[in-house]
Amino acid sequence: MPSTLTIRYAGFYGGFFLTAGILLPFWPLWLESRGLGAVQIGILLALGPWVRVLTNPLVAQIADRSGRAKAVLVIFAGLSVLAFAGFIPAQGFWWIAAISLLATICLPAMLPIGESQVMAAVLRHKLDYGRIRLWGSITFIVGTLGAGRLLTGRDPDLILLLILAALALTFVAAVWFPQQSSETDKAERGGVATLLRQPRFVLFVVTASLLQASHAVLNGFSSLHWRAAGISETFIGGLWAEGVIAEVLLFSVSGFFVARLGPVGLLTLAGIAGVVRWTVLAQTTDLATLAIVQVLHGVTFGAVHLAAMHFVARNAPPGLSATAQGIYASMTGLAMGLAMIGAGRIFAAFDGKAFFAMAVISAIGTVMALLLWLQERK
């Protein structure tokens, strides 16, 4: 039974992150092809994180209170396909922004629901979360490398068609997603307020969100920066894939690191790695150096994600697992939204030097992680 569950959960991550593997590196190129500038692209990329601040906890709480998490997941998977199909005829900033609003409500809402169900199964059936989640990272690599190769010398409109194909697979995976027997449990009263009254939960979520937000320049503008430096789309896709390969390796041995470092230790390690990574990227586009420093993605993203999933699963009250995941996604969205708006303006003014601002964010996150570690020691 656990092996069957693992395959079905891995299918959801596979579809979702195949989409992300195309969307994250190449969506700014599609936006640019429709005539948008760096500041407008920054605003649109920030729209998603800002919208998630309100919508993710709301959708997640609906999933908790209804006891029908799978049904909610399938609905939002279908709506995501329809939303991105709306980009096909879109022209101009306001038209694209309007469709982006719908797309950024539907697509991100799937992940906290799916994560909460997977983590519940991890605790119930003693599954290895890292070895389920790594399949999402593998398909991210497939999407990034495949899209990079297909896009070289071709019309950027192909980006949107590839995203739609990946979303269709995600919808199929959502239909195949296991129905948790505990979905009939109702969330306890208080919901979001219950979780926000836990100071340690809030401090952890804010710290993890800051460390994730330090990826704003990478997510929004690294492809533009590297292409302007004469780097091909194929190599850019390879850089993204390399970072995720490091993430896969971390997930494959995640049990070892979670057991020895714990969630707070993983956050601290990620913060230190972020300071190093962004400082280097701010100073060079040398191919060999980029290839070396991209390995740190396994820590700057992967370690934070592992830390957050295990911390949230262990600290969420009964019946509030999806809500807790939604709050984490919401706080990450708030931090990323602020960082992305700033990143667009800083990148427009200083180009690759914008990575220095991300190093500062990582440094702040490291200090907060150390505060959490000191509290834990007491």
C-alpha cells in the first residue's frame, strides 16, 4: 500500500513541478515577447505572491473544513488549465495582468492542499517525504532542460503551449490523487487564528519565507540577465536543471539531514548558503562559476522546503494541516511579492548587481534562524 501511495503522490508532484520547470525560467521571456519591460514583468511576477497571501489560506481552510481536499485539488487543477488558456489571445499589460490574476489564484492553491495530504500520509504510513518530493524536482529538470532545448531559435509562444500541456498532466494527476480517509475530519474552530497565536510557528514561517523570498532576482530576472550576457537558452535551462539536481540529491537523503539538523538547523544552513550564492551571482556571469554556484540551490531552496514541511506537519493542530500549509504559502507569497517588486526596480537600475540585495535578505533570515535555534536550545 505505501508503495502505491508513493507513486500516486509522486505523480501529483511530477505534474505540478513539470509546469513550474517551464514557467519559472521562461515565463519572463514570454512576457517580454509580448512587449513588457522589466518593471512591468516584476509587477506581474509579484502579483502571484501577493494574491496568494489572501487566497491560499482561504482555499486551504475550505479544504480542511469541507473534508474534501481531493475534490478542491481537482477543481483548482482544472481552473489552472482554463486560466492559462486565456493567455493565448492576450495582448498588452492590462489584459495579461487580468488573466494573471486568475492564473495566480488557481495554480499556487494546489500545492498547500497537496502538501498537507502528502505530509499526513507520511506521518500515518511512515513514508519518506523527500523521496516522494524528489520526483517533482526531477520533472522540474525535465521541463527546464526540455523547454530550453525546444525554445532555442523558436517563437516564445511555444512557452505557453508547453505550460498548457504540463497543466493538463497535472489535472490528470490530481484526479488520480489518493483520497485520504481523514478528509472527513473537520478543522477545529479558530482556524488561521489558532495557528497565528503560536509565536514560534509564526517566527519559523516568517524566517522560512524570507529565505525563499531571497530567490526573487533568480526567479524573475536571472534568465534575462544571463541571456543578455550572451548565454544561450539551452545553457540557461541547464543551469536551472543543475540547481534542481542538487535539490534532488538532498531530498534523496533528506531523512539523514532532518534527523540530525532538524528544521531550524536546515534553515540556518540555507541562510548561510544564500549569502554565498547571491554574492557570487552578483559579481559574475562566467559559465564555470555559474555552474559551480548553482549547486547551492539544493540548500538555499531544498533545505528550506524540507524544514518547512516537517515543521508545519509536526506543529499543525488536528484538522488544520492544509490551513497551516496555506499560511506558510501565504507568508512566502507576501515576502516574495515584496521582494519581486523590489527586484524588478533594482534589476532595471543595476542589472545583475541586484543579487546583492538578495544576499542581504538571506543574511537577515540567517540571523532569525539563529534566534530560533537559541530558543530551541533553551
